[in-house]
Amino acid sequence: MSERLKSERMKPVNALAERREKERARHFATMNTAHEVLESKLRDLEQYYEDYRNADAGHRQVDIQRLTETRQFLSTLSQAISLQREAVAASEKKLAAEREKWMAARRHSQNLENLSEKYRDQERQSALYAEQRSQDEMNSQRFVWRKMRQNNMA
């Protein structure tokens, strides 16, 4: 097959690699949004914990039942915060892995595009070389024809 076809044959390969890169980017963006929601919920829980704890500290006269209920509630809230922190940490790991997959797909797509550009450069050089050979051949033939005409006239 001719050199000219290499860049043409690469077009569907490049398109597929670009499509995969975009899919990875979309998936990463979706996971990033979900991660941000988890972080936001964690901040909300932590803020609620602090607000509740500070509000309860303002009450000087507290009966034992209310104190016990408040401590149980804060304990439950603390457990929820711990679970949310674990969810955020797990999400960060998944997000980092997904980002790496996206970056790998991006590098692959860029490498294929660089290869295609190399093929196009080679094709241009081949075309220039073929054109130069053609011009040289024509000039050579003209020279021979002129010599033959000069010899025939003499």
C-alpha cells in the first residue's frame, strides 16, 4: 500500500481514541461532581455537629436526660461524620484512579495524533520528492531532445 494511505488509515483510529478520551473525561467529571457532593455533605455534617454542640453549651441548666440525649445524638453524629470521611477518602482514591485512566487515554490519543502528523509529513516529503524526480526527468528528456534536434539539424 502506498505511503499516502497511512494517514487516511489512521483517521478512524484517531477518532476512536479521541472518543475514548472524551468518554473518560466525562466519566471523570461525573465522578468529580459526586466527590464534591460527598465533601459538601461532610462539611455540612461537621458544621451541624459544631453548631449543635455550641448551642447545647449555652444551656447552663440541663437535666441529666437532656444531657444524655445530647451526648447520644452527638455520638451518632460523630459516627456519621466518620462514615462520611471514609466515603470521601474512598471517593478520592477512585477519583485519582479515574483521572489516571483519563490521562492515559489522553496520552494515547495524542500519541496517535503525533503519529498521524508524522505520516502526513512523510507523505508531503514523498510527494515533493516525486515532483522533483518528475521535473528532473522532464528536464533530462528536454535536454536529450534538444541534443537530438541539434544533431539532426547539423
